[in-house]
Amino acid sequence: MFSINKWKLVYLIIGVIGVFVLAYFEITGRFQYPIIILYALLFFILTIYLHRAEKNKIMKLQLIYIHDLEPLIYLSEYEKYNKRRLRSKTFKTLDKINSVVILIDAGEIEEAHRLLMELTEEEPEFGIFLRFWFYNAWIHYFDQIDDLPRMKVLLEEIKKLLPLFPLKQKPKMYANYEMISVKVGIREGKDLEAAENYLTYILRGHLPKITVLKCIYQLGIIAHKKGAQQTAKNRFLAVIANGKNLNITRKAKAYLEKIEPSISEENSQ
């Protein structure tokens, strides 16, 4: 799985050719050895600079989504950026899978489903890594349409994949599985206390804004299901105040409308 900026690839090809040309001239006595060393050093420094510039560009794009909370703008800008890159088939597929979750975050559920159906045709070719995230994307979709049985089936399928990952990838994939499992458990209303403790622990870390809001939203659902409606209200209000036009913001408003009457009734007693 790889991707590279087209201009960077051209630069690397020209740079490598230049090294061989200079080496030839040095062998034939036309250039002095220090010139080749200087050229190689400059080539190395410029390569590092371009690599860092590429990483900074990607991070700047990601901030549109994870911090500015503008998923559709991010997808648009990322698509423009990808036109300047060469990507492997696996990388393109992973981008499409990620787009499903981002579209759901934007509330574009039908478009997310359309992409999922396209990906379903490609699924037989998926390795364990793509399959893991593909199933996760479907879980996100089924969560939107209240299809808990299918969420649980896919969670079990993800669990079956975990032993197949290379040893160095297992800790991260198990951690990802745990987060997905908590999401499914909350939907089911199962082990809510453990889920609340887990999300509270997660929030102690340095997380992107969108992840923080998703955790608070899930904590709001937990409080609602546990009957702590005032706590649920406070959590949903936090999402509404900070979540712009995210899908979870709209859903938090719907929950708020649902629980307000019971809170008013409790306060009047």
C-alpha cells in the first residue's frame, strides 16, 4: 500500500538518474569526486524537505475534518490532492472505506451506502486490513439505520480477523476492535458501566476534536439509557455547542427533544 506525489516521483527519478550520470562522469575522470558527494547531499536534503512538506500538507488537510469539523470540505480538498498523487489499488480502496465513515459523520447516509455497495463488489479481493475497516464502515452504517443484529454479526467477523494480523499490528488492531465493540455494546444497551469507564478513560488522552465529541455523544447515550437524563442532557448540549453540523450534533438534538419532557417532569415534582 503506497502513495506518492507525482511531482515528487518525477524528482526522485531525475535525482537518481543524475547520481548515475555523475558517477559515470567521475569514473571517466570528467568530474571530481567531491562534486558527486555534494550532489548526493543536496539530493538527500531536498528529499527530506519534500517528504516533510508532504506530511504537513496531509496533516493540514486532516485538520479540516478532525478539528474544523468540516467532513465534506475535507473530502473535496482530499480528492483534489489525490489528483496529484499516484496511489496503489489498496490505498485507493482504503480511502474509499474511510470516505464512508466521513460521509456518515456529515450525515450523507445514502451516499455512504452507495460507496459501501461499490466496495462490496471488491470485498473478495480484500486482505485482513481492508476487511477489518470495511466491516467497521458497515457497522457505522447499520448504526445509523438501527440494525443492531447486523452490527453484532460484523463485530464477530472483525473479532475473527484479529488473530490473523502480524504481531506488531495486533495491539493497535485490538484497541480499534475494543472501540468498535464499545459502540456496538452501547447500541445494545450492554455493559454500559464498563463502556462509560472506557470512554472516560479514552478522553484523558490527547484526541482530535471530532473523536472527543463522538465520545461525549456516546456518553450521552449511556447516561440516557441508564436513566440519568440531566447528565445525558449536559453531554448532548456539549456536542451541540461544539459539533457544528456534524451528524452526531443533529442526533444529539433529537435525543434532547426526546428527554426534555422527562427532565421537566422531574424538575416539577
